[in-house]
Amino acid sequence: MTKYNVNKNAQSNGDHEVHARGCNYMPSDSNRIYLGEFSSCQAAVNADPKSH
């Protein structure tokens, strides 16, 4: 299982990037929400950040 975070800041198209722990592009602590541990990136993308 991998730990995932979502960027609080939306991209220009309105999407929010999801990053796996250790990603070189991980947003700063103040700009991310921890989503949890998932078996795939797709599962993390489908997670609701409001539930964390």
C-alpha cells in the first residue's frame, strides 16, 4: 500500500493533482491533504479528500 496526498491548489483545468509519498513534485505541507493508503493511484484519485 502506498500513501497518497492531494494538492489543495487546482490546476488551470480545475483538477487537483494526486501524489504518492516520495514524489518529487509533492506539494508543501500547507498545500496538501492526506488521502490515506491505497493499492493504486486510481483508488487514491477516487477517494474523497473531505472524508479525511
